[in-house]
Amino acid sequence: MDPFDAGAGGLLRQPRAVWATAGASVVAFMGIGLVDPILPSIAGGLNATPGQVSLLFTSYFLITAVAMLLTGFVSSRIGGRRTLLLGLAFVVVFAGLAGTSGSVGELVGFRAGWGLGNALFVSTALAVIVGAAAGGSAAAILLYESALGLGMACGPLLGALLGDANWRYPFFGTAFLMAVGFLCIAAFLKEQPKPARKTSLLDPLKALGHGGLASAAVSAFFYNYTFFTVLAFTPFVLNMSPYRSGAVFFAWGVLLAVFSVIVAPRMQKRFGSLKVLGGSLVLLAADVLVLGYGDHTTAVVCTILSGAFIGVNNTVYTELALGVSDAPRPVASAGYNFVRWFAAAAAPYFAPRIEEWTGSLRVPFVVAAVTAVAGALVVLVRRNALTHEAEELETRHATQDGVTVFAN
């Protein structure tokens, strides 16, 4: 069945609960790139260095990584609906507080609380969408990926539009939108069935004992370092006004969405997932290397182009995380995300410091290119574990009910 079919069970004919959750997911993913175009403005407003401001990403994703061990534990006990509402409540409170920050330390701390709320929400959103969707998991996952892409594209745009007036406004705007999402989910989403078995805190770590899942997680760790070097460090390299930086990252997000939802599945069908992933990682490495060594115009073009490779990678890694392990999908996904989000925390911290240590804007991008190639090498070396296990488990996973987000 074509998931784009507008007939019964198609992408466009879903219950209100699905649309409410997908809409809140758009806003949740907007929060990731929201601060991109206003990073220089925040640094100026709070008299902070680029390295200090980059901690907005580090604190956010460090807490997100650790929280991945908690999300399954929480949702298996209080249910998906309450977990979503709890996560949204955290985001509303801490995003609003972030807008009141008087120092970069306060802002970093509030972003950490925001990260906890976002982890609780996004780690449960896809499971809820799949459980409530009409037409099976294919349409539901496509809807979720569309929400992710739209959020990643609109986040920088919203940040630019509101941040051009004052860097605090994007945080207040996010709090307002997430409050609307809270009300929509409270009104339209019924409680989802709880899993038969409660998840322990150690289950995600135990799942990483599976060779295929561990390989996917390690490869994604290297890839995410590259991804978030582009997302968190490039705004300082471009050194543009919030409007222009927001436009660049909006175009970046559009490519990410198009290649994630439309291009990647077709490439996978034609060439196979691992060939597509390996090739895309190598192309991403070449792109960030040119970004670091080119002039300003080249840097803008390469920043936008990186969205295409990131979109492809996100989709393929999603399927690997959900299909390669014999552990229940929520548990496998939590363990996988626990590993890969540490790289998202590390890149924003190390990239500006590498630039300070070396005195060169190019070296952080050289490091990012190396980590992308390292991710491709893991795929190459571990291709047997990644392909054999995935093929063996494909039929088994087709009948599983629980799916947990790979939060791109």
C-alpha cells in the first residue's frame, strides 16, 4: 500500500490523536535547531564566548542521552500519554525559563531541563503515533519522519524571525507552542496500552550486547559528531545576521526533510541500505571538508548541501536501529540513542575548543570529516552483522507492536 494514499489508512487520513502528536513532534524538533541562527546574538547578549554558548547544545544532548535510559522505565509504568504530557510540561517550563536567563550558565542549565523533557517526549512519540495510526506502521513512520524534517527546517526559521527582535523571544515562542501541543494531546489522545513487561533501567544497556545494534550505535556516534559540528559550530563560521543564518538553515532543513522522506527510501530500494549509508557518509565527509576550506559562499552552499546527506543518513540509521536487534524495539532504540546522543553533546563542546587550541577554523571540520569516514568504516567492517541480523529479524519485527523513536 502506498503510504501517501489519501484513502482509508493512508498518510492523510489519520485520527486526531495522531495529528496532535505529530504536530507536537514538529515543535519538539524545532527546538533542536531553534538556537542556531541566534547563537552569535546570545553570545553578544550574555557576554559569552562561542565555546560557552555551544554548551547550549552540550547540556541539552548530554541530558537527552542519559534520559534515554529512563524513558522506557517511565513510559512502561505510567503509559505513553502521561509520558508525552510529562515531557511537554518540562519543555514548557524550561523553555520559558531559558528566555529569562541572566547569564549563560543559567541558560545552559535551563536547556538541560529542556533536554530532559524533550527526551521523554520524542522517545515516546513514534510509539504513540504507530499505536494510534490507521494503515499500519509504514504510514505512521513516514508521518513521523515528515514531522521531524519539518521541525528541523522550521526551527532555524522561527529562531531567526523571533530572535532578530530579541534573542529571548524564540524560547518564549517554543514554550507557547509546546503548551498548545500539551493541550491538543490532553484533549485528543487516549491512553495507550502499557507493555506487558516493565522496562528496567539496565535493559537498554543489555541490548547493546547485540553485535548488530552495537555496530549501528558506534557508527551513528561518529556520524552524529559530524552532524552536530555542522549544526552547532557552522553559525559562528558563517557569522551572518539571524535572518540570513535562519534562511541558510531553513534551506538545510528542507533538503534534510526531502531526502529523508522521499529520496532515501528510493535509494535504499535500488542500492541497499548499507551501500547508501556508506556512500552518504563519505559524501558528507567531503562536504564538510570543503565547507571548512572554502570561502564564505562555498561554506553557505556546503552547509545547505549537508542537509541532503544528513537526511539520508537519518532515515537509514532509523531503520537499522529498529530492525537489527532481537531486543524489543523500545529497548533497542533507547540503548542505541543512549550511545549516539553523547556525540551530539561532544561535538558542540569540542569544535569551538579545537578552533581555539589550533587557531584555525578549518581543523574542526577536518575532525568532523574524519568522524564521518570513521562511521562509514564501521559500516564496512561490520556489514555482515548489520545485514545478516537485519534480514533474519525483518519478518519478526513486522509483527511487533512497540516502536520507539530514533530521535534525529
